[in-house]
Amino acid sequence: MSSTRIKIFISSVQKEFAKERKDIRDYLRGDPLLRRFFDVFLFEDLPARDQRADAIYLEEVRDSDIYLALLGNQYGVSDKKGFSPTHREFNEATRLGKERLVFVKGTTDENRQPKMKALIDSAGAQLIRRRFADISELMPAVYASLIDYLVVKELVRVGPFDAAACTNATLDDINLDKVIKFVELARRSRAFPLSEDTPPQQVLEHLNLLNKGRPTNAAILLFGNTPQRFLISSEIKCAHFHGIVVSKPIPFYQVYKGTVFDLVDQAVDFVLSKINLAVGTRELGTQAPVAYEMPPEVIREAIVNAVAHRDYTSNGSVQVMLFSDRLEVWNPGTLPPLLTLDKLRRPHGSVPGNPLLAEPLYLTKYIERMGTGTGDMIARCRKAGLPEPEFTLTDGFVVTIRRRPEQAFEAVGGKTQAPSRHQAGTKLALSGNQVEILNQCSDACSIVELMQLVGRSDRTKFRNQVLNPLLEEGLLLMTIPDKPTSSLQKYRLTEKGKILLSKLKKKGSR
């Protein structure tokens, strides 16, 4: 092709189709999809030039990718050899093997000039013509023909996005270990029929994740080595704000990459590390009760739904934003046809936007079928004493879960008012990982030792979510404070940390 966009040459008798030519141009420029691909040539748009018009016409035909002809009653002015400009343009496009789209106005030939009728008959013997009565019939016909062209050229997809072959991806871009681990989990979770020793390619075939031997977009999102290499916007952006509005600087901000399984797990961990976790006493049993201020199942459902049902053709990424009064999960997508916001609050059918992506998520119990997810979120929030989740459509789909920090403390038998992070009481807003770290740091420990203790592998994430808050609260200190990044750096309890840990142990033993 001559340029990054596909060039269309519109051929017609100018006076007969002056309006139609401009209407096609304006329509293609205004359509969100077509304007991404097509550029229309109109002679009327050219500046004055010292060159014969018929020569320019033929030059533009040669430079075009698609020849689009509007044929009506008039043949046009014939040259010395008896050919009109339109006829010459058609012949030139035919000679060069251009893509030809011919639209004929009218269903009868009684008013056509003989030479135009002959041209129409000649075109009909070579290709399929489309007839139209007026502009209202012409535009849909042009649109359908151009979409068909894009499909044939594999520039747009037919069917779900996740079923299309991932551009430039090969089977070498699939992480085989991730496929094997999926099979193990799916067998435990949903009695997946394939065994653990099934070749990974066969697993992909079973899940319909190959398109003519190539990995689909769903395959890359589920099992790719680096999914964001091919699908840049498939990441998740997580932010924590201290107030109720978006403001800068953002106290905590993370962009997570990886497979959809990785994204869900990382985003859920991000939220859980920022909300209150209340630890009760052992008055009613051997295990001290614990409760988050928002049910983790609700948080997970909101995030996994955003990942599973988003529009992956959008340049937007899933956003998880935690404010002081709410959690918002936004995704660039909308509801499927026939499903409304009101229906989300009642039992409804499952209509996944990405069906091939949803199936493995179901097999690993990340999601459920039958449209029960939103209903379950509502029920869990009610049970936890929280307002029902809010579902809204703006420039995407948003789930809002209201926070009530004191709810966690009430759930484990505390008072209505939750203690601050600076208060050492029977209920403390520390994560389980942080409590483990405090117990271990009576003796100085390295970051590697602490990460191994709580089963963490991402050093940056561990620092931001677990270690740094303990340092900021003065519960831990560095053994080499003037060299924070030293390879010899270790961490130990402060006096404040020792007092807090002692109180926690006393309360836990009651």
C-alpha cells in the first residue's frame, strides 16, 4: 500500500454524483472505525495544478488501494477514442488488479445512456455489483463492503476479540509451565478432564485457544510469557488515595503486568494490604477471629470481572482506586446487549464479553457461571453490614464498594470506633503478614529472610505493602539506616514494636 492508511479512489460522473461523493467522504471521516483505516480521494479536494484532469485521475487510480465506482445514467464526456474518464478509470483499476467496488444507482436501465449500460454490463461480468436507490441505501452498502475488505485483509476481526489470533505471537510466546500449573489447578477445582502430563499445545487446543495453529489473544492473556508485549493495555493500575477524590501526589501507585491470573492476584493483594484488618481475641475459640473491613470475596469478584469482561480493543487499562470512603474498580467496557444495570442486581444469564478468556477463569474458580457474581457481591456486602455495591456506566463500567472501616472491628467483637494504626489495642489494623514480621524481628532479619517467611517473591511489592508501613509507624528500624539499599541491611523491632507485640500476645492469650 502507498501509505499507512488505505486509499480509496471514488470514480463517477462528477455532476451526477457530486453529493454522494462528498457524503461518502464525510461518512468515512466521521466513522470511528473506518477513519482509522481509510482515506478518500476526491478530485474536488485537490488544489489547482498545471496538469490535465484526466491524467490526475489515472495517476490517483494507480496510487490507490481501492477503486470505488458510482455508476448511474450518464456516461460522461468521451475522449477521441470514445471512452469517458470513468470508463478509463475502471479499465486502469482492472489492469492493475485493484480492489474494485461498484455501486449502481437504480434497478432499471431505461434511462441509462447506452455506453453507461455497456460499462455496467462489463463490470457485472467481472465482479459483484451492488445496486442502490438513494444515499440511505448506498451508505450501508459501502460500509459493508469496506468492513468485508478489512476482514479479508485480517485488519479487523469477526467474532470475539479473544478468539482472534494474537498479532505476531507464536507458540514460543506461551509459558508452558503456566499451562501445566493451570491443568493441575483446574483438575482440583472443576475436575478438568485432561491429565497433568497432557502436552501444553493439546491443552490449548482443548480450550479453543489456537487459531490456525497460532495462539489467540486469550491464550496470550492467560498463559503468555509477557502478555503486555502484545496487548499493552492489558495491565492493571492500582492507586490508593487518602481522601475521597483523585489527587496528586498519589501516596501509593502500582502498575501490575502479567497474565490475567497474575493481574487479579496482585490487584486483590494491593487492596487487602491497604484496608483495615481487625484481629480479635481468643475468647470464643482457639483461633483469634480476623476480619477485613470489606469482604475479600467481593473485592476479588469486582476485580476479576473487570479483567474478564473488559474491552481489550480499548487503549484503557483496568483501574483499581481505593479512597478513604470507597473502592472503585473501572474497566474500559460496557454491558452486553439485553443486559442492563438493573438486571445485574437480579439473577441473570451469563454473557461473557470474552468467552474464551472466561472459560479458564471458571475452571480455576476465579469466576462462576450463570451470572451469579454480582448477586453474590450484593449478598456478601449485606451480610457484612455494608451498603450494596454500586454499578454504573460512564466512559466504562464501574463497580463501587463503600468502605466502613469500623465494620472489621465490629465483626471480631470490637467497639464501633476502630483504633488508629498508632493505637495498640486488642484490635489492630495490621495485615497478617505484618504481624508475622513483627514476631520474627526480635532478632535482626534481612529482607530475603522476611520475604521467605511470608511467602512473597516480589521485592518491590513486599516493601510497599508490608515492610515500609512498619518502618513508617516506627515499629521496625534499619540496622544500617544511612545505607537503606545496602545488601547487608537488616530490620529489627523498635521499643515501640516490642511494646505493641507484647500487648498483642497478651490479648491473644486471653
